Amino acid sequence: DVFTGPQAAPVKLRPEQWQELRRIVSMISPNLEQMQAVVVLLSIRGLGKSKTVLSQVPSDMKRPERAVMHRMSVEKQVVPSVVWLSETQRNYMNDALLVHET
């Protein structure tokens, strides 16, 4: 309830959804490097939905996922969390963004 309390009812994870998510994560058994990449990705992926951000990226990067990828690779100072990640972690994030895009 601590985490889901502020969420609106239509988007709040139901207990069975939470259990399914836990089962999937347990099955995948991510390592620390993957978990760090996920946390950073979740914290910055909303940047791609910002009209201001989209207006500042090249025309071929106007999709939300591409805008985030552009910021991560070309304008790292805008997303300082990415600077501390390894190349492998950035690749995990790019791969996840590309999957989400399709």
C-alpha cells in the first residue's frame, strides 16, 4: 500500500498483477547491473513524452523512445543518471526502448 497508495485506481497494480510481476522477475533473476539499468530507465523514460524534449531532438528522433535514446547518447548532461552506467547497461536500456517502440 505504501507504493500503490498514491496511484489512481484505474492504473493501480492489483494484488494478482503484483504477484505475476514478482514471479516474472524471479524467473528472470536479474543481476545488479540489470536492476540498476531498469531503475534508471524507469526514472528517465518519461522524458520522451515531454513536448519540450521532443522539440529539441532531431526530426528522426521525435518518437518518445528515440528521444530518450538520443538524450542518453548525445546529450548525457541532460540525463546525468546515465553517465554512471556502463556501456552494457546503456545497451540494456536501448534494447528495452527499441522493444517498446515496436
